[in-house]
Amino acid sequence: MIHSPEQTLSPALSVLAVPAFADNYLWLIHDGTHAAVVDPGDAMVILDALKAHQLTLCAILLTHHHADHTGGVPELLQHFAVPVFGPRNEAITAITEPLAEGDVAYVRELGLQLTVIDVPGHTKGHIAYVRQRDERSGAPWLFSGDTLFAGGCGRLFEGTPGQMAESLGKLAALPDDTEVFCAHEYTLSNLRFASAVEPGNLALQERVAIDTEKRQQGLSTVPSTIALEKATNPFLRYKEPAILASLKVEGKLAADASPVEAFAALRMWKNNF
């Protein structure tokens, strides 16, 4: 199992990566005493992490309804009577604090405020959580679930290409130093596809080398940053001439295609890559 170093994000709060299943990351935001968990698909690994770090769970935060993000909630609620924040527009029975864009998830024990962004595409009601920069924190950070990945984006199980492109545009507009805590270790696979799509991208070549070395050392490639994603992630760069040229050379895009058609073609190419 891959273990990630702890990321210290402010004088008071840290984020601990808890690996689960084959490639999921469950996130514990904590102050050394209390913790909020993001997308606990597996209760046992969270219970083990809480015990190991002597933490008490104080909140659950969900981005969307898929079982690898919600499956541990019922068991955690047997151990801890805590609020469950989650998307208003998805059918998750455990949610006690339904959220949509513009809402704020406030975790009192941590003094933690997370702004909610609607990011449909992977699922219809998917949300993301953003901690803004303030006088206590360092860089802002983003919990993007399965919308924005390091080097990629989620499959379109329920939403449309236009929705996903718009959702990713919202996330790309966050400050460049925003740390991106996505939910899966898909990075090297995503970067192989990005390299096929945009082989001349020097920033991408450098990222491939760095992240390959991290994985060889058993380290996580997450978090990344919004700046790094904008420089290397093809799903934030689908309007770039080099990417459009690759799509056309591969016969996947008509000469007069719209930007949304280009995004859709890129996502379809990744599906079959």
C-alpha cells in the first residue's frame, strides 16, 4: 500500500492521505485532535488512521454518490455521531447537510470553512470543496473528488461533455497555488495519455519524469496544483492548437469542430486509450 507524506497546509490544520482499495485516496483534514474525512469509501482504513493518529472524527464530507466515496459512511456513523455534508442534488441518504454551489461547509471543531462548487460531469450532482486563502492558512486547497484528477479528469458517467468542460473551467479559475487533492492515484496513466496528445509540451515531459520517480519511491503524486494542471493536463488545455492538431491528425475531430466537440473527442480518446 502506498503511503503519502502528510501535507501541512496551515499553522493549525493538516491533510493526511489514507489509501484505500486499489488506488483511492481518502482525506483526513485534522488539527491533531479532531478530523473531518473526505469521501470515506472504506470505514476500516479511516478507523485505523484515526486510532493511529489519536484523532476523533467530527465531520464527513462527500463529493458524489459512488460507492468508493460513500461506502464507509454507515459504519463510521455507528462510531461517531457527526454531520454528513454532501451534494444536494444526489440521492445519498446519510447526508444531513445538503450543499450546492455558493454554500459553505463549516466544521466547527476545526474552524474549517469550505466553499462549495457545483462540478457536474462525472455525476450529475458532483460538488467540490475549496478552502480559500486566509490569514491562518497557506495555499488554498481543493478537494475535487472525481472531477479533476492529477493530469486528467473523470469519466462522464452521468453528465455531458459541456458540463464537464464548464466544471473544469471553474476549477482552473482557482488561484494557481491551490493544492489539488483528488480522489485517485491515476496520475501516470493520465500523463501517458497527455504525452500522446501533446508530445511537445516541455512542462509535461518534466512532470512525467518527476511523478514517475515519485511512484518508483512509493510516494503519492497528489496533491498537485492548479498551475501544474493548467500547464500539463489536456482536459484543461483542450483549446490548445497542439491538442486540436493531434485530435485532427488522429481523425477524431472535424476541422470546423467547436471547443465542446473537441473536449468530447478528447474524453472519448482517453476512454479508449
